[in-house]
Amino acid sequence: MKAKVRAKPKGVAWAGEELSQKQIDRGSALQTRYRPEAKYSWAAGQAMSRFLEELQNGKLIARKCHACQRTLFPPRMFCEQCYRPTDEWVYVKDSGTIETFSVSYLDKDAKRITEPIFVGVVSVDGASPQMGMMHYFGEVTKETIRIGMKVKAVWKPPPERTGSVLDIRYWKPIPEGRR
Amino acid sequence: MRVAIVGIGMTPFRPSTPEFSWKELMYDAATRAYADAGVDPRKDVGSFVTCAEDYWEGFGIFDEFVPDQLGAAMRPTCTVSGDGIQGLAQGAMQIQSGLFDVVAVESHSKASDLLTYPHIVQHALDPILNKPLRGHPNYLAGLEMDAYLRASGLTARDCAAVIAKNRTNALRNPFAAYPSKLTADEADRSPPQFDPLRALDQAALADAGIVLVLASERKARRFAATPVWLRGFGWGTDSPNLEARDWTTAKYAEIAAAAAYKMAKVTKPERAFQVAEVDDRFSYKELEHLEAAGLSKKGETARRLKRGDFALNGGLAVNPSGGSLGCGYILDASGLHRVAEVALQLRGEAGSRQVDRARNGVAVSWRGIPTATGGVAVLGVGK
Amino acid sequence: MRKVACIGAGMTLFRRRLKETPKELCWEATRMALDSAKLEMKDVDAVVTGSAPDAFDGVHQKGEYYADGCGGFRKPITRVFTGGGTAVFSPIAAWWHVASGLADIVLVVNEEKMSSCYPHPQSVFAHIWDPILDRPLQPNLVWIFAMEMNRYMTVHKIKKEDIARVAVKNKRNAVAHPAAQLADAKITVEDVLNSEMMAWPVQRLDISPPSDGASALVLASADAVKRLHVESPVWFDGVGWCIDSTMWTDRDLYFPEYLARASQMAYKQARIDQPRKQIDFAEPYDPFDYKELHHMEGLLLCNKGEAPKLTREGVTQRDGDLPTCPSGGLLGIGNPIAATMGIKVGELYWQLSGQAGKRQIPKEIHTGVTNAWGDLMQFSSVVVMRA
């Protein structure tokens, strides 16, 4: 399988001149700086508007598709499997199960933090299996948190809610057997 | 192997759509297209192509947010960071390569969600040479209009006639967002903003969604509607560098048209079509594109325009839909809008804006400032 | 369906920061690819380019901006973008330009300049999340991998050491790659396990960091291969791609079903029904070490949960029975997202045409498979190549 042609002629370096952060900081590598003005205000639409309103009321809401009988959470106005409009609003519980999680020592800008953030996906009771949302976990430790743990939402008091997923502070463990 | 358009879905163009999220807007356009084609996307559509740019939408990877509303969950789906005709071409090639029989191509504008549109257009400029000049990027259209008018002999008054034609044509188009009984005199008096570019020379933004369903020749005749054959298509890019570019000719349209006409075996484009939908994001672009695509010979365009050749039943209806000036400019989806309107004309489904005996049509698109990229699609019905 | 071959390839170094602009990076990779195919730009009928978020390079519609660096001047050029999946997807788009009959010779150029983005390219990843459901939680990109890795490990009861072995293998393999940023001949499993904890269970050495780079391939029809007397064409025998629902919180992350579908699509064309037997080597996408394992299973090269065992037993070493990431992968060479085409499809080409130098797999090889992965744990592109 030996080819006569080399990937690159012998002795010819592969292209690319490396720069270091120091060169940039010292100004020995010329730069042009620009900050784009990129602002958006996304219309939440039918499904998400109701979802956010209900969060402000301290409730989680889903949509049901009568064709596949799934209870879809987060709610959506069309079922992506059946490709038809969904049929009715259905409340789901604010308890669930940890499907997966991480213990993060990084913030959103990749800076190190000492107090870890517990985050993951919680599948919500009342919705179809494994349908859930990403959120924080609280009142847990690295040792106690596990996949399969039963959890319940801890809500902010009503005056503090704004119609956001952050109206839930975090999900906390509940003793097995209780909902 | 030929490819046909067998489904067309278009939502009404609106200055804003606060009641819908972008997903719901896409769902609307797709539902209409699939109903028109009589297909279930979960069973009958093999692949999905969306034409989108992150910065129009406000996301880091817009591709993530497209499948569910198109019926594309767990299906081959991709994003073309290009305009509607480039997307259409990818869909057609997917069919011609033998991979699929039916492909859906989508594009939309949710410009109303974008609060800083001119800044995003500016963000497309060369970071070292052009961005530092700041300013509203439409000054580039002003420069180009000036260069083009000087080189072509056309005038700002001719451009005003284009504005009047398209805004008035839009009165017959129930999908249009900006219909207006405007005269050329009124348009001519529009205040200059990037002299010679006036306020009314610039199409206003709109929200809308468009989906086309393409099918291979062997499947095309099974669909309800008359297949509209994609006889030829092409696209091209001139220099991205403003300083190195030809400012007096839409070179990308020449390249795209040459490729499309070759494929479609069109040798005399100025006589081959009854209808042309040609990008008019700025009024002068319509004239520039007509010439670059060989639909009007240089030196004759002013006379033909005045004579009414480009009116609804003047022989070559140009932008009977109202174009972007009359319907609203829907960003990269405007290329698909051009094609959709030609297809509706060729099917005889263009209502009160129908062009008599339209059998062959052409769509010419442009990606807008600061690009030098556009596409051409040649469509026809019959054999 | 016309047959399509790869007849040349090129790439730049991959480094955290390169001096070259996006246009210059494209130019270097393109020049090397054209030289290797003994062609000039006038011989090229069309160009396809792939590049991931525009926000990295800091230019809207960046495909337009660097088009001239790819030779897109007065030619048809199109950019495709499927997140991280672009590395293997843009060659597929180039493939259909030829397979459809539109073009005989197509150039595909992928570029990424992540270093332009301040304070850190990571910040761009804030914008890949749903604005209502996810973004308010201020997620970090690493969370995605941590959540997926945890689910995969827990469902199959996989030990971290077995995952760390992948990072060790690839970073050591990369020593033989001229473009490598992160090669390390001496790295051990202990090094990986002792590295800084980022977001449990992900540690620093599990990750491939951001890079600048570009790569290019030349694709040709069978007629062109004959006409040009190409000595070692490598054929695209199967292509596939698939995207899962946007609702990532509704899926079980332990197995990439969308990759299995994409693989099935590619294998069907390539007439492969026993992948483990019929495929000689693989370049699965490895932005994180566990991803190689996840993708080996998604590529149907082994049963679910079995990939760690193959790794532990040395099967995936360069001299093993199923060499996996013989290039050194993203973990060893670097991760300029779309430009990793050069170490995925590019590596398949170089291996199958005998041009892989010190990385050349010792056993006889005829069939290779590669995948890329992108969007929100959602998209995969797959290519099968044969020589």
C-alpha cells in the first residue's frame, strides 16, 4: 500500500505560525478588536409563553399528543414524532428523578469556582418517561447525589418569581417513597 | 435525472410575528408545504435542508433548533449557511446523487427577533479593513448604486419606477407585508439616506417562512400538484473583498446564470421566460440582476422598463410578487421566496398576480450586503 | 450514483493560537491539498466549505468572508454547518456535488479560528443553549459532556480508568502526527486521573482544548481519477447523517441513537452488515475521551457498553485488531472543530493511500470509517472509505 507521493514533501514544515498569549499581551502580535452589537429578543411563542406563565404560578405544565399518547415536557405545540399539533395542556408534578448530573467547578466563562454547582437533568413525574429539564440540584453533596435519586423542586416565593426556569431555585432530594 | 418542486409552503409576510416563536413559524411553513405536496414528513421525506445563519437567529449553532418543527427529528438534516437557492441546489444534488427521492428545503426570517440588524450586517465586514469604518452598512449599497448607475446609464428615476412597480404589484399578493399604491414620482421624492440610495430604495425587513418539497423525476408525477421542473440551477461568489470587487456588475449572478442556463439548455435568456423573480433588496439591484442574468441587454433596460416590458403582462413580468420591496425582505430566505413565487406562477396558482401563459420562469437571488454571492434557478412546466 | 474518490488532502498545524487569519489558514490547507493532488485552482469545479460558529472567527456570514482563501473566487462555493458534525459533513456535501454529476473535481476546505474569540472561545458556547429552558442556568459547555459521560458510565458501570486509557492512547498516537498540538509520549492513566476536576466526572486531560487550524480535501469523479492517472484514490463508499430532536433533556444520553442511524445509512451504501468484521480501522470523533467509546458503540463496531473492554484489551491500539484514532485524534492533535476534517476523513485518506508516515497502521487495511458529532448531543455524520 506504499504510495509514491508523500503527504507533504520531506523537510517542508506544515503551515502555521504559533502565537503565545504573552505575545498578544505584550502587543508584539498585532490585533484588531471589535465587539459586535448582537441583541435579540426572541418571541417565546405559544408553548413557551404558557410554560413560563405557569412557572410563575409555581406549576409545571406539559402538552399531550393524543396520537402517540405521550405527555411532552417541555411543552410544545406540535409533536415531533407524529408531526401534528399537540392536543391539550396537562399539569405535571414538581417532583422527579435525576437522569444524569455533574458537579461543576467551572462557571459559564470557564473560570474556576470553589463551591461546586450541582446541575443535571431531572425527568419529571407525570410526563412521559425520561422527559425532563436541566436544572440545579441543592441540599446534596458529591457523595449523596446519584442517578436515580428522587427529587422535588424548591420554588422561590411568589413575589420573587418572574416567569423563568429560575423560579425554581433548585431540586432537592426527597426521601424514597414520598412524592 | 430531473428534479421537480412538488410542494410549496409560504407563511404571510409580516413586519413582526410576536405570537410565534421561530419554531412555530417554521412549523407553519412546513405544514403548508407538506399539505400542498400531500406528504407525511415522517414517512415520505428523506432529507431536510435548512438555510440559516447563526447571527440572523441569535444562536451559536442554529442547526440544533430546526429538526422538530420540520418533521426531521431523527432524520438526515443539515444547515446550509447560504441563501435559499444554494440550499435548493444542495437538496437537488442530494436527489440527483441517488440518496433520496424527496427532500424538503426550508428557510425563514424572524428578523423581528433581531434587535440590532444593521450591526449584524456590519459584523459581516472584514475585521481589519472595513469594520473600523463603522457606520450603517447600507452605505455600501449607496456606493454600489452610484457606481452601477454611472456605468449602466440608468438613473435614480428608473430605480424609482422599479419601487413603484413592485410596491404596487404587492397589492395583488395576499402574502405581501408592504403593498402600496406608490407612483414613481412619489418614490423618486423619497429622502436620500446613503445618497443616491433613498429611504424607499431599501426593502423593509419582514418575518416569513418558506418550505419547498423537491422530488426526483420518478416520484414527481405521483404528487397532486403539477411538477415544476428545476431545469437548471447555479450559484457563485465574486470577491468577498470590497476593494477587489467589480462594483458595476453583479458578477455572481453572471456566473450563477451561466451555470443554470447551461444545465437548462437556455441559449437566449432574454426570450426564454415569461416570469422572472429577481432580487430587489435594493431597487437598483433588480435592474443590475436583470442585466447580469442576461434577461435584459445592457443599454436596453431603461427603455424596456419605461415601455412596460417588465410589468405584469408586458412580456417578461419581473417580480410580479412584489419582490422584497413589496413583500418584505426576508434575509437569506429571500432566495427561496423568489423560487416559490416563480413556481406558483408556473402552476397557475398566483391568483390576481398571475402572469398569462407562464410556462418558464427564472429566479435570481443575492445574499445581501456585504456578500457577492447569489444564485439562479430556471424553472419550467410541461415536458 | 457516481463514484467519488478523495485524491488529495492538506492541513495546517493545529495550535491554540495561530498568527494566520481565517483566509490564510484556508489558503495554506488548500494549497497543500491541491499540491498533493497535482492540481491547480482552475481545475476545480466547485468548492464546499465547513466552519462552526461564526462567533469564533468574529465575522457574520464568515463563509463569505474567507471564501477567497478557499479558492471560491468566481466559482460556486457553499458553506455547510452542522456544529461539530461539520468535520465529516462538509466532505459529504462535497461528495454529492460529484455524485450528482454537477462537478468532476470539488475542493472541500474547513477552517476554524477559535483564538479570535475573547475572553475565551468557551463564551460562544453560552449561545448554543435554548434561551428559555437552558440559558438562564448559565451553563458551561463542559456540563454537556459531564452529563453525557456520567450517564454512559453509570448505565454501563464503566470505571474512569478505562475512559482515561483513550486519552492516553490518542495523545501518544499523536506524537507521530506532524500537526499535533497536544501529543505526549509519556502520558499515563494516572496523569489523566490526577488532572484538575472541571465538572465531575470530566477532568482537564479528558478534554481536547480549542485550537486554530484548517484542512482541505480534493474529491474527484471516477472519470477524473482516470483522466488524471491518480495512483492512490480512496473511494467514498458510504455516507450517512442524522439529527435527533432539539429536546436533548428528553433523551437517554447513554447511547447516540442518531449516530447508529447515520451509520446504518452509510453501511447500507457500503454493503457492510458486519461492521466489526468488515471495517479495518476507525476514526471516531473524540473531543473527549469517553466520546471515542460512545462513538465506537454508535458506529456499531461493538455492543453497547463494550467499547471500554476493547480499549483495555489493546484492540484499539495502532497495532491492534481495530486501530481506533491512529491519527492521535482531537485529544492528541487539537480541536479546531470543523477543521478536524483533516484528522478524520483526512486520516482515512492518508492511511488508505499509504501516506500516513509514522502513523501508518502496520496491518493491511482496505476499509475505514469515521464520524463527527455536533449540535446539542444531537447530530452525527459518517463516512466509509475504501481503497
